[in-house]
Amino acid sequence: MVATRAPEDAYTAEPFLPGRGGLTALRRAAVDCRGCPLHRDATQTVFGAGNKDARVMLVGEQPGDQEDRQGKPFVGPAGKLLDRALTEAGIDPSEAYVTNAVKHFKFTRAEPRKRRIHKAPTLREMTACGPWLAAELAVVEPELIVVLGATAGKALLGSSFRVTRVRGTVLEEEIHGRAERLVPTVHPSAVLRADDREAAYRGLVSDLDVAARALS
């Protein structure tokens, strides 16, 4: 008897994408994604959210603990800090579209029933989830992408990406077959972990100022 290969072993979300439809169709289809093994431990798929006609799309790494529980992106402490920084930079959070490079929460636990600790996704897992991000970009067609952190940068721009080299600058690159403008910055969770949180926050706002000017 030949063993049947599980769909997640192929490491691609492509078979789960709908043949047609907008963000609602994509979001509905993503619920059943088995494109990589991360779905096994996560509570649910966390798809992107926000204005379908947004001029700016913000791309993070992956859902966190609160996002995984609530099923929405950027609803935890990092998301609240991001909203504050966007507002200070002159970008209305309600007018943006927010999503993650990976749609399932990857975590580890020191002991059963202990707090779930974020674990960075692998390049293979990011690549598997790439078709969802490509589909979001194709529907929203943002004028600008704000890249939040190193993992999101690697998912969009390749494994050689280093956020410290290019943060706060406007890049022009081809992403999933589309010419895009991007402004990389740190992930807001990095601000929360920083020794000097105020300085890290000011740096984030400064980078978002660059994004706001690029949209003006």
C-alpha cells in the first residue's frame, strides 16, 4: 500500500487559493490552508485585515499569541504600539491594510500549559505561505509596502535582507511580479523588547515618517 502524502509536506499554499474572488474569498479559503505543518499547532489561520483599497500595506512576520487566539492581525501589544506610531507619523491605521508573511502562529513551550513563546518561521515556511501574500498584494494593489522587521523583509526581498541596512529608506523592487515601493523598518515587537524603548519607538516613528512622505 502506497502512503498518501500530506498536503503540508509539499510546503506550498498554492492549492488552497481560490480560483477567483477578492479578499473575502481569500480569507475564507485561508481558513482551511494546510500548505505547511504550522497549521497543526496554531489555533487558527490569521489572515490580513483592513481597507481593501488601502494605499499602504504593512507586512509583519507572523501572528503572535493574542492574534492566534483572536484570529486578527496586530491586536496584541505590538499592534497597539504600531497604531500609535502610525498615527504619530500621520498615517491613519484605519486606512491601512495589515497582514503577515506567515498566517499561522509558530511557537514553543518550555512545559505543557506554560506560556507559548514565539519562534521565528523558517524560510521554507515563509515561502510556503508566499502565495497568500502575493494574492493580497494583487487585490489591494497598495502604493507602498511598509516592511516590519527582518523576517517580513526576507519573505519579500530574499534571505540576504538586513533591516538595519535599509530601514527608513524607500526601495523599489519587483515583488511577486509587481513593481513595488517599500519602506523597511523594525517590527514593533522589537521596540517592546528594546533596552531603551523610547529611543527604539522614536526610530520606528522616524521610519514611518519616511513612509508618510512617500505617500504624500
